[in-house]
Amino acid sequence: MPDGVHSSLLLPEIIFANTARTSANFFNKLPADSLWKGITSVSNAGKKRGRAKTVSKKNIKDLNRGQVIGIGRANIIWPGLSVPIIRGKELVEQQKLPEDPEREKKLIQLRDSMGTFKYAKLSPMERGWTGAKMPGRSIGPPDPIGEDTFEGFDTRVLELKTVFNMKGNFGRKRRLSVFVVTGNSNGLAGFAIGKGIESKIALRKARNRAGQKLMRIKIFRDHTVYHDFFTQFGSTKIFVSQRPPGHGLICHRAIKTICNVVGIKDLYAKVEGSTNLQHIVKAFFLGLLRQKTHQEIAEDKKLHLIELTKETNDFPNVLASPTQCREAKDVSSSEILDLTQHSLDGRVIYRKRKEPPFFTKLKSWQIYMKKQERSRGHKQTS
């Protein structure tokens, strides 16, 4: 190496960085609520095996309730924890205050009150089909849309259930499904389904959707249906019969709730086959929409529609007349002229045969009937 030249070793530049190592474990990965839930709850598989029978809202106590950070048995002021560090221009110093003798009593009182869990009491008018559960309860009218305020409408819950949907990345996704019916008790009604993570969201969705799907229902004399009819949806079959005023609603509880919302007061309905609630509602609404008025039936048959009742001693009362009526020679002998059979499409409802009373088989009853033979029918002829 020539003289006057200094050799130097060129080293690469090394940067040392102080990197903090982050380790994720069970305690810092989940929030406090999840940790408490893991201790005080049990999985669905565990419930099936009979585990944690005593774990419920009645027995779980939140030990954090009533506890304040920085305030314990020794009443000490901690700057930056229980009080601010600076007050005005002065620095707050640590200071010990006199102890609170009633602190322990207050905490015990709070914990004892948590053990007694009480369900919300409802008035008899607000209860549903089975006590405080949602099916059958009223949730008010739908939310107003522009000029439509839905005055006089009432929405009733028919079904509330938990549904699950399996996702590839989220796993089993849980939601609530609500099935409701709404109406104004004057022939306007609609039903809908709403889903949501919380019950409030699902109820609001279902109520507003039902208000957007209203249907006009025909009501005879503001109390019953126009005629008997048969309706079916899936494997659910419903036979609906017209009833006189004062008879009431003798039917399935879902059909009864729909009738109250629609404005039908007297009805008899018999459900056969599947009792799936949504199928019952859809089948009943199909039957209500398909029913015809007396004028429409008279126009279809081109015959007078006559009503015979016991109250008028079977005196004929003309309900509707067609614009052009057929003559007797135009009516065939095989044509169905009974309104009930015509509305049921020729179907016959099988009814259980009523057995005679037990005493009709006794000899004393036969003797009594022989004695009554002479005066039989006198009340009708006198």
C-alpha cells in the first residue's frame, strides 16, 4: 500500500430498534364481559348433559357492581385515578380520608338485591297467548310513511323464534325471526316477517313491512264472512263457517288474533293437517281474499240468492239478484244450488255422529214414549 494512504474498514450501518413483544393470551384477547360469561355460563352442549342447572339470572351476581376504581376499604385520594392530577393551578397530592363505615353494608345490600330476579309484570290487557311471552301481544301501529299515519291500526305478534344461519367465515349466525299481523279492525290487514340481531330491530322491521302489504278483506254485515269456505296452504286445511251475531270466535288462536285485527267478530274455523303457524295464517288469508260477495255469486249463477233462517221461521229473504236471471228449465237437476256446497266446491265436511243418550235404551224410556204417543205434536197444532 502506498505511503500517506490510510486504510479504513467500511462496516455496514446497523440500526438497533427496541421492539416490544406483544403476546396474545386468554386474558388480554377478550374483554371483561366475555371472561365473566365464560365463568358464569354454560354451552348448549353442556346444558343438554345437565350441567350448570343452578346457573341462571337468579343466581349470577355481578361483584363489580358498586365498586369504584381507586376507592376501596382504605379511603385514599389517588391523583390521576380517583381525582384529577391538577385542580386549577395546584397539584393534587395523595391524601388519606376517614373510612366509610357503611360501605360494606351498601355492597352487601347491592349483591343481595341482584339475586332476586323478577319478570316484568304486565296488565291483563297487555298479555299475550301465554302470559308475558311475545306471541299474541300488541306492539302498536306501523311507523308513519309520509302522509300515511296508520291511525287506528294495531299490530299483533304471532311468532317469535331464534333462527341460525351457517356462514363459512363467521360460523353459526344467530338472529331473531318475528311473524306479525297488522290491521285497522275495519277490513284492512297485512302480515309480514322481520329478522334482526335484537328483538327490537326484528319487531320494527316486521311491523313496518306488514303496514306496506295491506289487503282489503270483505266482511258481511260488519261481523262475519260472506259464506262458508275451504282453504288450503301446503298440508294445512281450514274449514271456515259463517256464524250469527253473538256467537264469537271459535277457532285457532292465530286465526282469532287475525279476526280481531281484521274486524271479524263471529266465526267458526276447523284446522286439519299441519299446524304450522305461518301456513295457517297464509291459508286463512287466501280464503278471506277468495271469498265472493252475494252479488258476485248471484251474477255467476244467474240466480237469486235467498237466505232462510230460524229467526224468520224460514221465510225467504232475498240477499242478491242478478241483472239477468235464468228460468227453471235452464237449471239442470245435477247443478249445486246450496250456497254452502257451492262455496266448498262440492266438498262435504265429515262430522262426528252424535250418539243418543244412554237412557233411550232403557225399557222405562220406551214405556214413557208409548204414553206420549197420544199427545205427540199437540203443541205445534194448538
